Amino acid sequence: MRRTDAAHRAGGGQTDSPPSMLSPSAAPILCDGERLTASDPYRQIFEAAGIGIARVAPDGQLLEANQRFGEIVGRRCDALPGLHILDLTHPDDVAVSTAEMEATLQGLRPRYSLEKRYLRPDGAVVWVTLSVVLMRDANGEPVQFIAVIEDITERRQLQEAMASARAAERASQAKTEFLSRMSHELRTPLNAMLGFAQLLRVDPRHPLNETQSRSVQHIERAGAHLLAMLTDVLDLSRIEAGSMPIHIAPVSVQQAQEEALALLSNQASASGLEIRCEPPDPPLCVHADHVRLRQILVNLLSNAIKYNRPGGCVQLEAVPVGPDVVLSVTDTGRGLDAGQIAHLFEPFNRLGAERTGVEGTGIGLVIVHRLLELMGGRLTVSSRPGEGSVFRVWLPAAQPADDAPRCRSQFGHLDGAPDVPAEHRIYTVLYAEDNPVNVELVRQVLRMRPQWHIEVAHTGQEAIAAARAAPPDLLLLDMHLGDASGLEIADALAHDPATAGVPRVALSADAMPDLINEARRRGFADYLTKPLDVGRLLRLLDQLAAGR
């Protein structure tokens, strides 16, 4: 039985359960316009509640609200009565709020809940969970809405951040898969182009005449340029994705200088330029990634050569400056004005050089700049039009390390892989590859090592069966066969005692770091990427034959 609080007090009795402002039993209190006194426990609950509570007329006008609701919408409680609830609602949520109220007034539902936004006077947006019940009188006529409001802004921000992170992760994964596929599809034809060009150049059985040799060199240069552009794009993508592996250790400055100069001496000679380099005295070391430091110097020196004037010079030097070592690359080229320097590190912006016929991608300096940031260094530039430019690499100085590793020779270098006489013993390499052109290339490379015999498997299952039937001396694996990956083949053979000790080497167009690292983690002796470095494969065969 419904009773007003006044009637209850007049009767001096007790009800089975106390009236609630959020239940129909409280309707007479609110319908008759009575207000709970300040000493009433329900008024105290109303005011002290940690969630917002509001009474709203059927037409949407605010009748009363507690302090917490005022805090949520950023207004004083005494300023709220008389405002329309839609005055507080975010414009984008007005339609759904109106629809819910109308449906409840029409008797389609007694209550509703939704998540919506309020707009504070300062423009701040507040997300809330709104739970609303419609109070009706004894005749079933709407009297007022009772609303309970909880601020969920932090939760929504967390949800949105998590959703953004998941979307970014999906995008990064899609980008990685695309780059992996692009790398694979472009490196596969390059493997044939550059691999056979190397064979033509070095095959002693079929020496080339001067004209043929120049033609082969053109093929190699064009292929190497395409490979360099592909590598630059992949490097930039890996840096932006935060997946570029960096291994900081003491690096000899002189060694890095020598390696970079060795790679570019022919380019400088062909351009009629002089490269000057005085080794630092005393010797200097920096904290850096050895491979990436060499990449930085090669990039800067290559630019200094490409954009120089005929008969000009390039100078490479290193000096200690406080806690750092500064490696400077100076050229006598056309120089840069202030406007060009301001846009120097924008990806794919060649600053007008695309009209000169000089080859390039416009991302080399971007990669240099970001690699130095990853290594705790920086790059500065000073230049004057018509006088040349100076690019300075700043890196933290380091104490020399006795066991500083020497880097492997670069693509296309065949020094250190001479012809060797045939031995009495025959070694077998089982090559798992489904591309006939790649098979033919490796077959011809092995003719330079007649003690090595090649067996070919065109599928993963064929490779596993052949290895178990006659364990080879070397298992050379493409990492993406039609029916299995190179990792799956290697794992299957690693669990077989008869083949567990067979050295496994990858030869793949997939040059993504994650796969390379995973292959090494699973025991691969080496990971050769396409286009094939013929000299590197020959050295590997010689080491295996020598038992090293």
C-alpha cells in the first residue's frame, strides 16, 4: 500500500520497508511536492551519494539534482533546476536521448539505460552511464523521471585507447605482412638478375670480353640500385614501426670509415672525385650499432659523391668534441639554401634533385636521421649554395673494445671466395626451392665448387622425405614453400635423430627481421637473403667442407 511520508508520520506507524526515492512507493512524496527535510536520512543519502541523482519532469525540465550530478556536468546544484536536460546533453546524443524519453513516456518500457555524453560549460565532454525510471501516479500518468548518473569518462578513454592500440596493432601487422610480401615478390626476380650477373662476371670457364663485362656491370649496378631502394623503403618502415633492431656496442671509428670507403671507392673514381680521409689519432670509438653506423656513413658519402661537382672532393674525418665524437662528411657540391635545409628530412622529398637525373629515393637522409636518434646521436647540417655542405654525425664516445666484431662483406663482393680444387670427398646440399630459376642459379654457383653435389626438393614434404632417406651435409631452405615453411621443415628434421645434426641455412626473399631472428633462434646456421650474394654462399660451402 502506498503511503506518503506525511501520512506515515501522522499515522505513527511503520512500513515493512522504507520508501525509496527511486521506487514507485516514493511517488506520492514527489507527486505531492513534498521535499525531504535536511535531517531525513534519505535526503542525506541523496546529497552524499557518490553517483549523480536527478529528478526530471516529463517535459525534460530538471526539478532537482544532487551535488555529485552538479560535479559531473560542471555546474552548481542550485543553478540546475529549470534547465532542460537536453541543455546539458552533447549535441550528437540529443536525438537518442529524446527518443528514449518519448518511448518511456508512451509506455513502451518502464525504464531505460544508455551511455551518453554531457557537455560542460567549459566545453569538456563527460561520458556517463544513465539509468532512468519513470514514476507514474495512481492513475498511471507520468509524474517525473528519476535518473541515476555515473561518470564513466576515464573508462571510456581507456576503452578508446585500447581500441586505438588494437587498431594500430592490426595496421602494423597488416603493414608488416605487406612489406614482407612486397620484399619477397621484388627480391625473387632480383635474385635471378643479380645472381646470374655475378656468375657471368666471375665464372673462369667463360671469361667475358671487355664489352660484355661492361654490360654485366650495368646490369649489376641497376639491380643493386633497385635493391638499395627496396632496402631503404623497408628500413624506413621498420624504423617507423619501432621494429628496427639496434645493438649498441663500442665501435671503432676507423674501422667504420674504412668499411664505408671500401664500398664507395669505385663510385668516387667513376665520378672523378677525390676522397680524403685521415684516420683519427689517437683511435676513437663510439657507442653505436656497427652495421647501422656503416650504413649512415655510406649514405652520407654516397650523397656527397652523387651531388658533387666534376673534379670535386669529399672529406671524411672524426674528432672528439667533449663527451661525443663527431664524424664529418664534407663535399664541394652545389650546396643547400636555408629553405632546402628546412625540408631536408621529409620522406621522398628530393629538393628538386629529381630534375637532375641523379638517382635517389629521397629517404636516405631520413633514415640516417632516425637511425642516429635510435642510437642516442644526432645529425647536424651546415651548407652554403655554391660552396658545398658539411654533414656532422654526433655519437657518444666509447672506450675501445678488444673483441669488436668485424662485419661480413657486402653484397656482390667475391673476394675471399676463390676457386678451390676438387676434393675426393663429395658433399651433398639438399636445396628446398619451388622456383626453377632460383634452383638453376644455385646449381650453377655450385659448379664453382665441384666437390658439392646438389639435390633438389620442390616441396616441404619432398625435402623432409629426402633428408630422412639420405641425410645431406647441408640443408638449404627457401622459407616459403607451397606446402610448408622453412621453419616447419627444419623443426620436423630437428626432432629426427638421423637429421637433427644437419646444418640448416635459409635462402629466402623474405628479409624481415622477425623471421630472420626466429630462424636463428631455432638453430639455423645462417640466413642468406635474395638476391643471393654468391661470394657469401661459396664461403659458407668452403667453411662446411673444412669442418668449421
